[in-house]
Amino acid sequence: MRFAGFLISTFLFLVVQTPVFCQDRAPSAPPSKSAGDSDAKRDAEAALELQKAIGTAGNDRAALVRNLKDYVQRFPDAPRRVAVYRALVESCGQLRDNDCSLEYAERLIAIEPNDYEMMMLAVDMLKQQGNDASLTRAGGYVSRVLDHIQKSTSDQRPPRVSLPEWQENHETVLAALYFQLGQIENSQHNYDAGLRDLQMSFSIRANASAAEALGELAELRQDPPKAIEEYSLAFALPEAGPAGKVDRREIRRKLGNVWRQVHGSEQGLAEQMLSSYDHLAAPPAIENPAMPNKGAKNTFDFVLRRIDGSPLPLAPFKGKILVLSFWATWCGPCRELEPVLGQVEKSYQGNSNLAFFAANTDEDQTLMAPFLARVKWDVTAVHADGLDEFLKVATLPTVLILDREGKIVYRISGYSPVGFPESLNAAIQAALGSPK
């Protein structure tokens, strides 16, 4: 459970949490005085019995578990049942009774479906059970947490958390969750999905755990050169990372074993390991201009760059409608929005009065090309090159529509799938209908 605790503590750093209150009984018409007296009497009895259950157990953890189990059977709708479930999860865990701990963790999740900390604790216990049904439930919990993290935005961060700190922790949590999901999928022999999610984990934040798992998957698929590449990266990376800690000696054994299978001896292995280390240690080849488009006074003064680095001046687009989306590789909601935007763009193919650009805002501009090669978005991607700052883009994703003179006529920040394509299409049609 140590990994789950680290993951959620980092998650709580990202987002200001809204307290979730459990209501044991559905609201209804005001109760009669007699009904209210009866409820109050029952609640008072439940509170007294809970005090007895705790008091008679003393310091005996096993006795506390027995007493609390008996209590929730007698008072299934007690006002403090959530707190009792939490105490049972903790106490059963201390007794190493994972079945008991898991039972009450899942009862608690059923009552409080936004308790992500409890979900990750349940994931650890379900993975230990290892059967297909347990793994399916574990994957469901991870997916729910992952969905929530991806939809979180930087403007939800606590006031004292800087944007770089938020982004750092956001990436850490995403990398850890994708690793968890990939491992669960591999355990279920869903290797294609496992490969995809482990690669996503590594691309978000290079980590030895994902690289080692990818090496194991390559071995399973009888691809020794790929296994050597992944194990070499896992050996060169720090032992501790977003997805947990690896055993470097164990990785060395795996790497040596595959190398000998391919080459007959370990000759040349040291050079391979040093090459991987040098590759990771080299500073990223970020070719960012110090102040791109510094002298630009309007949108059409900007010269952006395509994925291959070739220039894309916006001056020829004056007189056309521009649809600009701003995104980053670390942005979860962007991963949902951009494919939808790609479909909208496709519906306007051949319209010479309109142009779409997906402007990447990553500080490390080397991230965009490999990311797009993996996700295969059908969008016209460019580097933002300061256009985001010029247009005062504060959150991601942001979608803007510029009229023929470069004035913003539509802006939406964040992403909600309900109504987005319709809203965007209506705004595009309105802009296209304006006179030249």
C-alpha cells in the first residue's frame, strides 16, 4: 500500500479537494416529531454501542475488528459508518487480513465514489489477489482515478502551488497511473493495451519501472533487440521513480541474459549500457528561440514552426478564419479534445476560407514529434512559439477562433465533451458568415 499512499499524496498536491459528504438516507419530507424522536433515539443508541465496541477492545486490534464488524451488522445505516469502515480497512490491514481490508475498502468506495485514496488502496489489494475478476476491478479503479487526473486543470491547483510544481506532480501521477494500468493489463494477457499504457507512462516521465516492464514484454514477444534497449534504459535510469522503485541488480541480470542470447557472450554489453546512460544524461535538444516572435504586433506577424521545424508564417492567412487550439503533451484534457477537434477540422477540408492549427506549448519542444507519432492525432500541429502568450492563453486546453482581421471571436478554456463540437461548429459558421 506504500505506492498508493505516495500516489494519492502527490495527487492531493495537485487539486484542491471538495469534501464529499455521505448522506445515509435520501432527503424526503420533514419527518414527524415521533419519527424524529425515533431516529434520534436510534442514532444515540448507535453512538453508545460504538463507544462500547471501541472501549471493550482496548489495545487488542483483533478484538477491535471483531467488535466493529459486529457493530456494522447491527447498525448498517449508522451515522458514523464511513468512519467505522475506514477503521476496519486500517485495522484489518495491520492484521494482514487483506480480504477483510478489501471488503470494507470497497464498501466505502460504494458510499463515497470519489475517494481516490481508498481506490488506490483497493487496487494494491486486488492485484495481490491476482484473479481475473480482481484485476478487472483494479483496472476499473485505476481508470477512474486516471480519468479524474486527466480532467484536472492547473487553475484548480491550491493557491500556494506554483504552475511548474503543479505540472511536475501532474506528470508524476499520470506516469504512475499509466504504469499501474499497463501492469494490470499485462497480468490479464491484454498485451497490446499493456504495451500502449506502459509506453505512455514512459513518454510522460521516463522511469525505470516502465522501461523494465517494457523489456519484459519485449522478451515475451520474442523481440530481444527491443528487450535489450528497454532493459538498458531501465538500468541507466534512477532506481526510484514515479511508478515505484526497481532492483537495478535484477535488471542487470535480465539485460545480461538477453544480451547473451543474442551475442553469445557479454562482449559489447558495457558499451551498450554506457550508450544508454549517455543518451539519458545528455541535455534535451531544445532549440527554442530565446524570444520567439518578439517583435510581433498582431497574429499575422507570427512565424510558427511545423513538426519538422520548417517555418509557417501566418501572414498568408490574413483574411481567413483561424481555429487555434493550444495544448501540451502533459495535459490530460488535451488528449480528449484534440481528436474531437481533428474530426471537426476534417469536416471542413477543402474550405479555403478556414485553417486549423494545434499549437503545442511544451517548454521542451522535442516532446511533440514522438508524442504525435504515438497518439496519431489527425490535426495540423505546430509549435506555439509565443503565440499562446500573445493571445493570453492561461490554461490548457484553450480553443480560439480568430476572424479575418485576427480578432478573437470565440474562446473556450478547458474541455467538456458535452456540446463542444456543436458550439465550435456554430462559432465557425458565424465567423465564416462575416463579410470579408
